[in-house]
Amino acid sequence: HALKECTEYLPRVVENLHSDEEARSKMCLAASSAGMGFGNAGVHLCHGMSYAVASQVKGDFWVDGYQRMDCGRDNEKDSGGKHGLVPHGLSVVINAPAVFRFTGTPMSVMNDAAMSPAEEYSMDRHVEC
């Protein structure tokens, strides 16, 4: 839903930022819808944690297939003004297994309908991925 709305209304927002209130409203709803999708899919924590991974790039680390660029960071003494790159998708995927183990429902809970809510809550949160 959100992608469809963005496809329709983003060009209108770009063309008429201040005058097209309908397009701006639809983009706000699309952003909210996409955010709920992230939360429901369980990838919100992976994305939040990805910034910590990407910020740990040291020196000249680079992933094959990505263009190198000089971003004018002259204050980075060891990299000569250049900085490494951990692509967004890679930094998200690195955290995914740990997040899914922490937030997932253990199979024993899903298979044991007789378990009380208190027992569910107190169970180990880790599951096999």
C-alpha cells in the first residue's frame, strides 16, 4: 500500500511542495503505513541497530560493487579524507539473526495451547533461526 501511494503522490509533492495538500497528506499516511509494516515484519530493531554497525567502519573497508567516493572528510587522519562503507542492507542483515532470536516466539509456546500467559512471559525469549 505505502509503495503504491508513494509512486502516485511523491512526484506531486516534489512538483508542488507547498500547494498540494492532498499529496503531502497521502505521503504522511504512506510513511505511517510503511512504519507499521516495518514493525509488524519485525525488522524495526534490525534497522535501528544497523547504524551502530555502519558507524564502526574503519579505514578503507569497502564492499565490492559499490563506487568509491571522496566525501571531503579531511579530519579522518588514517583514511586520507576517504571513509569506508557498510551498505545499509548488509548492516541490517548482520543484526537480523540476533533480533529474530530475541523477539521471536519459541516453538514450544506456539505448540502448547495450555500454557498460561504468565508461563509464556517467563519463558526464555530465544528461538532457533
